[in-house]
Amino acid sequence: MKNTFGSSMTVTLFGESHGPEIGAVLDGLPSGIPVDEAFIAERLRLRRPAGAISTGRREQDPFRIVSGLFNGKTTGTPLAILIPNGDVRSRDYSFGPARPGHADYAAHVRYGGYEDYRGGGHFSGRITAALTAAGAILLDALERKGIRIGTHVARCAGIDDAAFSGNPAADLEKLNASVFAVLDEQRGEKMREAITRAAEEGDSVGGVLETLVLGMPAGVGEPWFDSAESELAHALFSVPAVKGVAFGAGFAMADMKGSEANDPLVIREGKIETATNHNGGINGGITNGMPILFRCAVKPTPSIRKEQRTVNMAENQETTISIDGRHDPAIVHRARAVVDSVTAIVVADLLAQRFGNEWLVVSDQ
Amino acid sequence: MKNTFGSSMTVTLFGESHGPEIGAVLDGLPSGIPVDEAFIAERLRLRRPAGAISTGRREQDPFRIVSGLFNGKTTGTPLAILIPNGDVRSRDYSFGPARPGHADYAAHVRYGGYEDYRGGGHFSGRITAALTAAGAILLDALERKGIRIGTHVARCAGIDDAAFSGNPAADLEKLNASVFAVLDEQRGEKMREAITRAAEEGDSVGGVLETLVLGMPAGVGEPWFDSAESELAHALFSVPAVKGVAFGAGFAMADMKGSEANDPLVIREGKIETATNHNGGINGGITNGMPILFRCAVKPTPSIRKEQRTVNMAENQETTISIDGRHDPAIVHRARAVVDSVTAIVVADLLAQRFGNEWLVVSDQ
Amino acid sequence: MKNTFGSSMTVTLFGESHGPEIGAVLDGLPSGIPVDEAFIAERLRLRRPAGAISTGRREQDPFRIVSGLFNGKTTGTPLAILIPNGDVRSRDYSFGPARPGHADYAAHVRYGGYEDYRGGGHFSGRITAALTAAGAILLDALERKGIRIGTHVARCAGIDDAAFSGNPAADLEKLNASVFAVLDEQRGEKMREAITRAAEEGDSVGGVLETLVLGMPAGVGEPWFDSAESELAHALFSVPAVKGVAFGAGFAMADMKGSEANDPLVIREGKIETATNHNGGINGGITNGMPILFRCAVKPTPSIRKEQRTVNMAENQETTISIDGRHDPAIVHRARAVVDSVTAIVVADLLAQRFGNEWLVVSDQ
Amino acid sequence: MKNTFGSSMTVTLFGESHGPEIGAVLDGLPSGIPVDEAFIAERLRLRRPAGAISTGRREQDPFRIVSGLFNGKTTGTPLAILIPNGDVRSRDYSFGPARPGHADYAAHVRYGGYEDYRGGGHFSGRITAALTAAGAILLDALERKGIRIGTHVARCAGIDDAAFSGNPAADLEKLNASVFAVLDEQRGEKMREAITRAAEEGDSVGGVLETLVLGMPAGVGEPWFDSAESELAHALFSVPAVKGVAFGAGFAMADMKGSEANDPLVIREGKIETATNHNGGINGGITNGMPILFRCAVKPTPSIRKEQRTVNMAENQETTISIDGRHDPAIVHRARAVVDSVTAIVVADLLAQRFGNEWLVVSDQ
């Protein structure tokens, strides 16, 4: 389905970095869900570049919801969000040599030269603003149903953040109030220093995002092929720069013995839980009621000032490139708002597939 | 779509571990593709447990293709493969305490106690036999179009295999002829020793599979949401025990600088390539003509003889379990045949979405 | 999705007229639905040719459910039904000239000569046996939820049956107990005479089926594009020989004035209903709580003994054909069992999309 | 998929009658297709109410294409068309009694009172403007590939238009240049008189549209379930007011004998064709190379001035309603532009499924 994702609840994306507007259409929303535009704006702010460690491009995200909303609540018909592209300087991006690490060459083969190459076109991280806005509506709705989602920069430039504490709900609250979302502010400061250093060198750094979903009911997902892991990974891998997704202990699980990796089942306050959560809240593709936990590897921003070898596609000749536009020396901290929104969309869809779309509605809202 | 996967080419799975038959339906195949039943049997053999390091269950896989095949070639209408479940001993699996690391508890909540719990039911690795058989048809067809797929046990019980050599085509040939697929036989021997040791301890080990796809044309996949990575990960995460999927340098990319991670574009023999392949052959969700490379983390077999804490779901009481049936102390080496087949199905679907279903047909076949 | 239909509840079909087995896979069924194999057999009997007015081919339909069923109830994982093809005489169908009115020529272009042409292959009405069996499970489940479906031969060979009476529930009961389903037996007798006459002339006749769905809740379906009418028509038009589908007053509505066609809303026993039902229970694509009513035009059986002009595709030469195999002089009365099953599948899917898959479960079953 | 339709080429619709903007997103377009904005405007003009026989609402359709278009050609990424709602008078539509024949009551049950009821909201015919614009891009692209689509008002207010002539290409050219599309202008004049009379009586009339698709290649469509008829009917039944769809001779086929209904195959200028076209260019769900022909029954406009019985949903009381806003006494002639666009979208998708998305591209464009 290309630019549409989801089964019972879907999102459709459109737009290019330098086109007039980008947008997202959410379909399958139940009617009667409150839409808090200030919350959407807040989530867009978390995604926006800010301060010394981010691009000079000052993105304005004055979104408009043009359908599916009536008297402050969803109507149940498609909700379209449009965001005009304001501060665009096309001259920064005049076509030329393919930018290494970007989709320029792959897109050129895919679209035969008709692609809108300005600023990465439809491949641009800019499009994630629409995705972030759409997901914000669901983040908010899920929270009302007791499902909380949050992400921290678990690693950046080789520096690890602290792990989630014994009070993950408080952790999520803290993260969702932070522009640079880490659990340990001192390590966060070190990460920002490393980002600044990379910027000074005309280079960039990557990192790892770790996401937690609290309050997810057990029994959601499918064994084949729409496992909770499959659906989440599908959506997460379409976020630009994500190159790896792992659940629970992830790749570390490959080195464990069965007796270590298996999460023992226990009864806590009359409820079946697992003593550990190496499986990240999912067994056999189906949620087991424990927190969903996963990590995304985010590669370093491909746009760097440092000179790189590349090919001028028009002339089919090797050349070099030094990318001078306004670029982030790291996107991992900004990507977290996107990952939260993507997670909310997938989780809402999984719940809708399992319990019907109306499940999201809180009766007295 | 639950048990159906794919867009232009789809596979539908059904069956349970101890039911009469399991099966797969391939739809969207072009007409005129030769079906080599001996090759399917060979791929099923690679998936089957074998020798000291595998389960005592001697699976017979006498598959039957009951539709979509006429005079040895596909008709273009759905091809259904059925595999009867032969050597089944239900008494090994009488219902009781949930097996840690398995889907027992999650399935119980999902299906409300109506699930066929015998041998894991629909969650059983047994179902992958049908998937392996279906994918074998496409592995074969892709090979005729110059696209070769192969997987090695890149890591098992903490032991690394060698990396792919400078002659990856030869590597794949070797791997596809091996039951225990490693590039370095000595390290493979050590892995098998570790597996045997784990078995002796009543325990199990996990590992990492690394898959290479050679000959993939550039320009295949979509930016949102059906990126080549998204589609592959979606299918791979539905393979039992896979907990992580990473492309190219994967999680290691998170620690690189942009100047390291970006693959410089170069011209080799008149063709645009990249000097390195940290992106695993995919940029912006679209293939760039380099080999597709990815890794899957495979957790240790959850069924172990060692005593584990768990809960008896019927009685809602904590208890312990020691699993005595015939179980593999490792499944990573067997999972590779499944991963190859899943990869073939996704790659064939991506190609069909891009170029139409007929692309797979070799004109003179 | 080619041979898979549905959103929350799907059916996948496979098989050919003269292949070893045909089958259907139902996915998205909730767990815990009773499966009454005698009822499935009964519905297959209604579809089977019988007596003087039907083909000499004595189809045996000894179906097997090989997955998704445990202790007499659905498990919630895919339920596969297989029906072996018993009484097949391939010599009746040796390939030669294209049969007019059949798919022979279209299929030949579509599949390039690789199609299994024997007995119509995958296009054969034979495949509807699997569809009928799959739908029977849902007919039964819907009945337990108070939703009853029935179809009569509203017209055959130019002879009209009586209209539904003021007691449609009784009408459906009568129809579902009849092999030749008409409301007025005398007119049914005349239809059968006309069929017999056509058979004697080596010719065939068509007809119109009219289907009623009682007990459908209001508020089911979507405005764009998955209207209740769209979903029903999609599935109905894949039933062989159906060339028209119309809801409520259908084409007669085109000749009405708005003041006639609009169904006035009234309150009956405290419930909002419509005084008439020209819209067939659907407004704006969404059910309004009145009975769903639609008609299908069924063309005459294309296989006739009478000589017809055609083309020998192998030789690309005009020729004539007289089809001598065992063929029905009418299929409209047999197609009704197929239409009932297709209706049940679509209705169950529409309900599952609206209320979740579990809606079908009766709590005390 | 609710508001998204299509497999390889999809359209997503959003918007409400009185919301700020309506829109459509086309996905799966190949890159390099010219987009003629003047042609889109012309198709929107054909859909717009005009003159004495149409509503007083003067719709302005100043559409904007905000993505997927670069240098006048498609980029291959989603193309979004937005149309602001200009001339809206919400006071005409203040909520009150359900309008008979409209979706008001069904929508109220479906959306629980949260629906945007103003002017029919998402159910409004207004939304078809976005659909018409999206389809226009494909009408144009198909024409360049030799596939021409056109529709006439085959019947209105009980008056029949002439049938297609022996020169259907000329017929289509004439129709596509007409606001009130009939083949016989005198009969068209009588239809318009009948429409005017109905308007004077505060009533409305319906009609039948007949659509022809010339130049369609043979071998397109699927046997189960995505027959060409299924796909077309699915989309056509989502057009407001369409209550019946029939292919070729349609319901008249039910009264034919096999010897009449079967289209004899013949060779004309070396090409296999059929002597008649009772099957409307489709056999077994697959095109046979003859023109595709189908009819849609369009019910009379439900909004009439004449007093009607209805129910006030808020008060749950019977009442009467006389609808005074600006309404068309007939919509059948306007619906033809919508039907043409819907047909183009489905035909383009069927071709893309069969031959790949690139098929639409003309190499030298």
C-alpha cells in the first residue's frame, strides 16, 4: 500500500520537502475522540530542530486539520492534517552529485529522474512532521485509555543513557516533557557536547532510541504475519535513518541461554506477569501484558560538510561533495518524537484490530 | 491481514503443530514458472532437524501441491502446498503450566482458551515447513533471474562465524549446500559443540543469522511505508524466535560518524555502486543495487529441560516446569532455511510491485 | 488481493476443477465459534446438482477441516477447508476451441497458455463448493447472533417467483430447507419445466436471485469506499455468471421520483425504521437497520450442446463447437447457496470491521 | 481500507461538505505522467451544477496539487489534490429531522452523533469533486495509452437515450465535450424538460448511466475475487446514489438463453473478438479485449422540497420535512463525470496490477 499503513486504523502520507504542503490522513479513527491541537503543537515542537545542536532551518509547523474534526472531536471519517512548508530555500539543494547515505541515487533509479529532488523531496525527514502530528492525536487518545508511550536517547555518539528505572511511568513523564529526551541529564549533556564537536568537524553522529509502552493489554497481535513486532517494525523501518529494530533484550538475546532468556511467569497481585522482560512484552507475536520495549538504531545524519566521494549522476562521473545547507549534526533526538507517533499509530491499529475501533473511546469524554 | 502477507505476491499460512495438515497458499505468481519439487524437498531437508544437535522428532515433509500447478509449471492461479503432520505425539504436550518464553500465556489471553495448545498449535515452528516450501518456489525462480539468496549462522552461543568473503556468490553456493550453514567450518564445529553442551545441561542457545541477497536491481521499494526494510522486517519478525532485525551495519551504525557510515558512490565498470555497504543495499527504503544484507537475532529455544518458574493457568498458581518432549537445543541453524524462504517471498513481492508479476518469468523457460 | 477477500475477516480460495483438491482458508474468525459439520454438508448439498434439471456429474463433497478447529470450535487461527475432487473425467474437456461465454479466451490471454484449462480450471463453478463450505460456518454463526440470510430464485427463464411476504423470517426458513428455492412452488414448477425444455433443446436459461438479510444492525459499513453495497457487490461479482447486482428497488429506482424513492422514516415500537425499503437497508453505504435486500442477475449456463461459432485458439481459426459434457441447463438455483455463503462472509466481515471480530461470539456457546 | 481504494494504484478521499477543504491522494502513480491542470478543471466543470436544471450552489473548484507533481509531471510519490470549500451556507443545513433517502439516520447510528451533519458531511456529493479531479489525471493518462472512457445518460425520468452507435470512439468524443451527456440531443432535451418539471413540483428524478471503455487490452483482472467486475462495482457503489451496477446486457441476460447470451468468438482482421458483446468485455472476471460496458442505476436526488414524513432523531418523534436548500432536481447527469473518473481509477489500477505501474507511461512523453 506504499504511502498508506495500517489495517483497521490507517495513516496516509504525502508531500515533499520543498512542495507547498505536506500532510497526513488518519482513517479508521472512532468518532468522539477529543483532538487537542495544543498537544499536537507540543509534539511538533519536540520534533523541531532547536538550539545549537540542530539545523539552522527554522521550521514553522502551523498545521491545519481540514476534515474529520467537528466541535473539537473526531467525526469518525478521515482526519486530514496539512502543514504548509514555510521556510524553504531551494537554492541550497540545487541538483547535482548524489549525496552519500541519502536516497538520491536509489530514488533516481526508482523514479527515472522525475523525482522532486529538492531537499530530498518525499524522502525528506520533513515529511515526519505530518506523521508526528497524526500520531499525536493517538498518543493523546491512548493516554486516556491508560496506555503511555515514551522514548529516550538510549545511546548517542557512543554514550549510553541510564536504563529505565523501577518507576517507568515517572520516566515517561519526564521524557515527554524534555526536548532532548534522556533519563540521565549528565549523560545527555555529554551527548550534546559530542554532537557539537561533530558539528564543528563538519561531521554527524547517530544513536539508539529506546521506546517503552506501558499499559498495553495482553492478547494483542497475531502469530502470522501481523505479529505486534512485525507491525511495529514495518512502521519503524519507514522512519528515515532507522537501520535496526530489536525487541526486549534484542540482539543480546542471541547470546543468552534459554534458561536466561525465558521470562519466568509469576503471579503479582493476582495477575500473571513475567519476572523479567527479555521478550519485550511480546511472545509469539502477541502482547503478554508486560511493557512493550524496543530499540531503534538511528544512523548518523547523512548530510555533512566534510568532503565525501560521490558520483554526479547527470554526468556519470566521480566527484566529491561537501554539503553546505543547514543540517543537523544528529537527528536521533528529534527522531524520538517521530518514533513515539509511529508507535502510537501502530499500537492503536493493533488494538483496533483486536477489539474494534471503538475501543479507543473513553465513554465519558 | 493476519495470516496473509504481501501485496502483489502473497502467501497465506494455516495449520497447527498437531493438526492433520499444515499448508501455504501462494497467490500472485505469474504463470509459466517451473516448479522443481526436488528443490522444495531439499529446502525442507535443510529446515528439518538433523543429528545429535536437533530434536528427536523425525518430521516427514511429504508435501503435495494441490493447485496452481499444471504440467510442471505455475498456472498463475493460487498454488496451495499441503504438508500432513506425520510423527505427532500429543501426549508430550498435554496442557498444563505455561511454558516460559513461549506464546502459551499470550495465546491463552488472545484466544480465550479455545486455542489448540498441543505442541504450540498455530505458533509452532512446525508451520515454518509450509513457509519454507512456498518460499522455495520463489528462491528457485529468483535464481533464474540472477538473484541469489543465502544465510549463514553468523553467531551462535557467543561464537562468531567468519564474514562474507570477497566472493559472496561462492559463499552463497557453499551455504546453500550445507545443513549447518557457516562460512568457517571450524567455527561451525565449535558452535555445534556449544549446542551439544547446552543440550547436556538441559538448556538451549540462540544466535544471529546473516542474510545476503545478490543481484537485486536498484530502484525497488518505497519511501513510505513499504520500504524494502519495512517489508523484509515485517515478514522476518513473524518467524518464531526472531527478536531483532538490522540492515547493513545495523546497530553498529549508531556508533559511526556520518563520514564513516555514508557509503561513498563510485563508478565501477561503468556502473554506479557504493565503495562500502554500511546501508545494506537500501537507501531511503529503496534498493541501490548493492547486495541486500541483514541480520536477525534468534533467541534460544524456549523449550528446555531445566526447571523453570511458571504459572499454571488453569489453577492460576505459581509452579515449576521441566519440558521433557523432543526439543532442539538450538533452532538458529534450522531457522536459516525459513529466513531464506521468507526473504525470497518478500523480494519477489517487492519486484512484482515494482515491475509487475510477470517480471519473474524467464522468457525461454 | 486476488484470491483473498475481506478486511477483518478474510477468505482465500484455491483449486481447479480437475486438480486434486480445492480449498478455502477463513482467517479472522474469533475463537470459540462452534463449527457444525452437518450444517456445512447440508449447505454443500444445496449447491450440488440434483435430479433431472442438473448435470450428470455427481459431485462428492467430502470436505475436511484441517486447521483452526479444536474440540468442535474455532481456535481463532486460520480455518482451512479442503475438498478433494472426486468424480472427474478429464477427457470430457480436452482442450480445443474456446467455449463462448466462458473465460477460456480471456484466461488464455491472461495466463499465456499455462492455465489449467481442464473443466474451466480455477474459473470453474466447482471452486464455489469451497466458498459455500467456508460461508456455511459464518451463516451458522450469524444465525446465532440473530442475523438470517436467505435467497430465492426470483426469476428464471422469464418466470417470476412471488415476492417476499409480510413474514420474511418464515420465508427464509422455507427457502433454506428447499433445494430449488422459490417462495411460490407452482412458479418454481414452471421454472423447472422451462429448464427441462431448454435442456432438451441443448440450450440453457438464466435468472435472477434475490437475497434478504434479516436482523442486520444499523450503522455498519463505510461511506467511502467500503460501503456495505461496495463490499457485497465486490464479492458477488466474483461468483461465476453474476452480471448484475442491485440493492433495494435497484434499477427500478432510476425511474422513480424522489418523493417515491425516499423511504420515509417512522417510529415503530419505539424504534426508528423506514416505512418502505426501496434503499434495501443501506443509505450512504451504511446499514439503516432495515433488511438488506439485493438482486443478482445470473446469466444462462454458457456450456450448451447447441452448436456455436467460435475460434480454435491453437490454430487461430474460426470453427464451431457443441459442448457434450455433463452440464447444467441452469445454474441460478445452485448459485443461491453460493450467494448465501458469500453474503455471510461479507456481512461477517462488515460486522467485524465495525464491532471487532469477537462480536460474532455468543457468550454462552 | 475504508476511504482508500485500490491495490497497485490507490486513491484516498477526505473532507466534508462544509469543512475547510476536501481532498484526494493518488498513490502508485508512475513517475513521468504529464498532469494537465486545464483538463482537470474541465472535468470538474462537467461535474459542476450548471444552469436551470441544477442547484443554486455555485461551487468553485479552485483545486491545488500540493505534492507528487514536479515540472508538470508526476514524481511517482503521492499526488495530493486539495479543493477548498468556497460557497458554503451552513444555515441551510441546521441539524434537525433526518432527511429521507439520505444517510442522516445511518450516519447518526454509525458515528454516534459526532458526525459533521452539515450538508451531509463526508457523505456529501461534494466529496466527488476531489474524486473527479483525481480520476481526471488517469483519464488523461489512459487516453494517451489508447484507452478512452465515456458515459452517457442512458435513461432519465423514464426517457431512454439512443444506444451507442457503430462508431463508439466518435460517440465518446461527443459525450466528453457535453455538459449534459446524451447521444441523442432531442431525447436529452426531453430529459431536461422532465427534470425542470420535477423541480417545479418540488420533486426530483433519477436515471441510468451507461459507460463504455474502449481500447482495454484482453487478459486484465482476476478470477477470484478481484474480477474486473468486482473492482469496478466496488468503486462504483461508493458513488452516492448508485444503487445498481450491471455489465454488458446485465439483468436482461437473466432472460436470455445460453445460445443468445454467449458471445460467439470470431476472427476480425486477424484478431480474436466476439461477434456480440453481451458480456460487456469481461469473461470470468477477465477482460476479453472487447469494449467494457456497464450501467449504473442512479436514484433520484433525495433532497426535495415536497413534504416528507420523517423522524426528528434528537426528540425521537415523527415529524415532516421539506428541504429548502439549493438542491439539484437530478444528479444523474452530474454523476457521469464522477463515474468516468472512478472508472479511470479502477481501470488504471487493474492495468497496474497486471502489467506493473509503469505501463501507463508513454515513452516519449
